[in-house]
Amino acid sequence: MENIACKNSETALPIIYFDSKKSKIVDHASRNTFSLGIEPPPCGNIDFEYDFDKILEINLDGNNILIEGKLMPLDSVAQYVYYQYLNYGKRKGFSDMPDGNGMWLITKMKRPISDFEPIIAELIKGYIQTAEDFCEAIFDKKICELSEDEYIKFKNRIQFHLAFKYSDDLKPILISG
């Protein structure tokens, strides 16, 4: 991750490509890929202000996944993406509107990029379901049936925004048995 994240970070966000059909990170864009910007760049000293209700925090520690501070199985990640975007104030700690939301994948910098493939696949799965349900609710249409104007409105409201947050100071997740 460190090599990818620091490459050209002074001039542009580093990008990785995730093939949604293969559920793998690939080295080039194609019809099935999502371009994921690695941001904020860990090599720069950039300060940001965040509305934490608009950020779904996912902490990866070993094989454990913490979502908003709770230990969760991998197959629940997609549902939490849905909660983040289409919560409408029903669940405390999640955004009350679909606009301007994003996801943080919190991990250690030295972690191999291939470790992220299963969780990125689940994030994309959750986003696609969210986008489909949003279009049905707002436009009463499937995404593929939207007019160009409707698609632009949709795209401006429900954006797939994934950022990597690095911390080599992560506390290990302790599981009591």
C-alpha cells in the first residue's frame, strides 16, 4: 500500500483499479473496474475537516472488521453501506441524507493491497444496492432507465467515495470469549 499511496501524491491522487467481476485489484481500467483514489495521500501533510456522521468507518485489524466500533462479519459490510447512504435519520451515528457520504477504510500502511479485495468487493456490492434502491425511490426507474439529466442528478447525490486512512497506531481488537 505504501508504494502505491505515495506515488505521485504531490500532483495527483494515486489510483487503484478494482475489477468488480473478479473481485480483485487489477493494474488497468476496463469495463468492470471501479477507479479508487487513495486519499487523503498519506505522504502529504494535508489537514481536512470532516462531518463524521457522513463517514462510515471500517477498521481492518488482522482478519477482524470493526464497523463504527463494532466487530462485524465481512458479509455485513454491504448492509452498513446501505445504512450510511439511505438511513434518513433512522439509525443514530449514520448520515441522515444520502448526499456527501463516504467510507473510510482504516488500516496500517504496511498492509498488502490484496488484503483489501474482499472488503472492497462488499463495499461496492453495498453501494450498487444502495444506488439501485435510491433510483427506484426517487425516479421510480432502474439506473439503466434514467435519462441523462436524471443520471447526472443521481450521480451528484449518491457518490462512491472510498478513502484509506492510515494508522500504524491501531489498537488490536480484543475479543473476549
